[in-house]
Amino acid sequence: METAKTKPSATKFVTVPILAKQLGIKYHALLRAVNAGLVPSYKPFGDRRLVKRAEVIEFIERTREGGAA
């Protein structure tokens, strides 16, 4: 049986602090985007906010400035 580390799924739900750490961005920057409604969040089981990795990456790509396309 193989025991290889897998990459996080693009559709996986994760908490804001965990995803911020995985993406190498500031927790508070991501939290501000979530609070402003710029990034969708989900609260399926109470107060813990979850975000989809793919939606956060899509938001970051939409806000890109400069550089070659």
C-alpha cells in the first residue's frame, strides 16, 4: 500500500487560518476578504467558517495586477 502525501483538493473546505497558511498569505487579509463578502464562506456546523480553496485562488487571480497574462 502506497503512503504518498497528496496535494490539497481544489474543492476541499478548510478553515480560514489553515488555508491562509497553506497559500502563504496573511490570515487577517483573507479574513477581511471573507468578512467583506469578496470570498464566499460556509458555516455548516456553527461558528467555524469554512472556505473553498478553489474559490480563494479564483479571487486572488481575479484581483491580479500587472505582469504578463
